Amino acid sequence: MLLVIQRDKGFFKAEYNAMTLNRYKISSKSAIPTGKVKIEIVTKYDAKERMAPATITLKANGKEVGQGRVERSVPSIFTASETFDIGMDLNSPVSLDYWDRVPFEFSGKIEKVHIKYID
């Protein structure tokens, strides 16, 4: 599973790349504000089984701005060519949407990244 979160042309976007077999794209319904914005991605699996479907919710400043479904998740397998990138996408791009703009570097400031696993 590879997940990319990006702000592109004002919209908050996420793409769940299931080992290139399936790609699930989610976008905010409208442009998100510029400046200091708290971005959240909430992934809720339908079941605890491997490859279970999931709902991904995008939030900006605590408000839901988009939501989408992943019909088949990936059971914790990552490609050998990927890295855990923040602020850019090194090596092989997760999304084809910015393939020609790699490393698709974020030009703003990322103050904090917090990853929380909720059972």
C-alpha cells in the first residue's frame, strides 16, 4: 500500500495505490485554504481481515472535505523501491498525476507530522 497526500491546484487529494493493481483517488470537494492548515487522513477498515475494504476521509482544519472508498486494501506489503517521504515523492512516484513533476516537492512549510494507529 502506498498512500500519497497532496495539495494540487488548491485541492486536497489522496491516492491509495494498491501495488499498481488498483488505484483509488479521493479529492476535496472544493479548494482548501492557503496558509496554516491542519490536514487529517482517517482510514477506517470495514474489518480486521487482510485486504478488507476501507473508507478514507480527508479533513482540513477539523472539517470533512472529501471521502472515498478503497474496495481492496493491501496486506502490509511495500515495494522495495519506495521510501517514507514527507514533502516530496522520491524514487518511483506513488501517483501518475504528478509523474512528469517528480519529485513534486511541497514548497510550503510542514510544521508537524503525527501518525496515530487507532484499533
